[in-house]
Amino acid sequence: MNIVVFGAGSVGSLVGGLLARERSNDVTLVGRDPHVSAIQRSGLEIRGELEASTAPAATTDGRHLEGDLAIVTVKSFDTVAAARTLATGSFDAVLSLQNGLGNEATIETHLECPILAGTASYGAMLVEPGLVECTGIGEVVLGPRDGGKSRRADEVGALFDSAGLETTVDEEMPRRLWEKLAVNTGINPVTALTRTDNAAVLEDEARPLARAAVRETARTARATGISLSNREALAALESVASDTAANTSSMHQDVLAGQRTEIDSLNGYVVDQSAKVGVETPMNHSLTSLVRTWERGQGLR
Ligand code: KPL
């Protein structure tokens, strides 16, 4: 299969590298230097809980590419730019494997092919250019963005499975996306603000904060018609946090790198949606304000 992974960050590099192990796959990673130059020079190394040495093609120019599948793994605030660039090429299908809600709708406004939604709860870290570490075996869940079954989703599920990624094809993606959003609203800002690994949200001090955010997100999901109980959302939090206990969450990685975070499409999104449906979300509100305050202090907003 001819695959373009748009966004060679930690998750994009992990997924792209694993897919490139299969001889039947032709993978191109679209990313930034110095990571792209390092891959062009000496290939991509995966270490940690999964190990592989692969040699995908890599480029900093994502224009005019073609393929059977484009996998979008950029930060949610870069989705519009990614979709516009992908629209200069041609793809049979696009899979969004990003944090936050609304990415698929954004992609759909620029591309005409079928759009699949996905979530990835693998722990991954870009250690240095050309080297990604898998810090936790999670799961990829994917399916048609509005739910239901599709042959294409089954094919992409089989592709991921054969690359060694734990994958579930789900007929209820809208619910899955909200469940993953709930997990991220608990883990990401708490670990970023306290500079801790994901395990912190299982421990006494931070646990109530993460759980309160997750409960509010589940409540907001229900008010928008999604069937996600507090118990299910909290169980997902516990399970992802223990599977990725040693992981530095993506928001914590952004803070360490002095980069803009995805707060607007995680807790900020919950705050906006909850206001529309009349649900109170004070913990999400506080976490959003704290992370935005940090971003402002860094001159990132
Ligand atoms: O999605 C993640 C992230 O860091 O953004 C989790 C699953 C929390 C893994 O760290």
C-alpha cells in the first residue's frame, strides 16, 4: 500500500516506522528538519517497548503527494494547513489519528475522499532526530467518522494489525473520540502543569483533579447525545494511564519543548461545548486557563 504519514512527530513516526517494516508498504513521512534529514540519511529507529529499524521515505514538502492512504498525525491546530497541503495531491482515503475532536470535519472541508477517524493511545517520544521511543503499548481505534461499518476501515485496520499495532475497528467512532478526549482532558494538562509522567494521575495528589476533568467531559459528551458513562470514562483514564505510566504525555512534551499545546482542542473544546449544552465544567475551565496562561507567558498566544 502507498501510504503518506502527514506529521512526523512522535506518534506519526512510530506508526509510519512500523508500517514501513512491511515490504508491501511504501511509506512517506512528511515532517520537519532536522528529523526528516536524519531519516533520509540513516533511516528511522524505533526503541523501547517496540523495536524496529526502518527506512521510510521522508520529506519536508507535503505538496502534490499521492497514495492509497494519508494518515494525518499533526497537532490539531495544524489540521487546516495539513488538509490544504494534502488537497494538492490525491488520496483514496484519509485517516485522522490526532488528539481532540473536530479534526475529521476540518479535513473533510478540503478533501473529497472518504475520511476515517482514529485514536492512538500508544506512548511515544521523539528522543532525537531519527529516533522515536515507544514508551507504552496502547491501542489504535479507527472507523468511519460518523460511525457504522466500511470496507475501507476494515482494510486499514488489517494494515495496522499486520504492522504490529494493537488495532480495533469500531462502529461507534463518535463515542470513541469522546472517550479518548475524556482521557486526554484528565492526563494531558495535569501532567503538563506538574511536569510528571502519566502515572501521576493514578496517584493520590493528582488523581482527583484528573478524575474531575474526565467526569465533566463525560457529562458534556452525554449532553451532546453520546452514550459515555462516568464509570466508562474513568475506567478508560485508569487503563490508559497505567498502560502508558512512564510516558511523557504529548502536552507535557510540548511544555518541555516550549511549544504551543493542544489545550484548545482538548479541555478548551470541552469548555466551549459544555457552555452550549448548559453543563458546568469548572475543572476543565481551570486547567484550560492555567495552560493558556503558561502559553501566554511563553509568547505562544
Ligand atoms: O494521547 C496521549 C497523549 O499524550 O496525548 C496519551 C494517550 C495520554 C498518551 O500519553
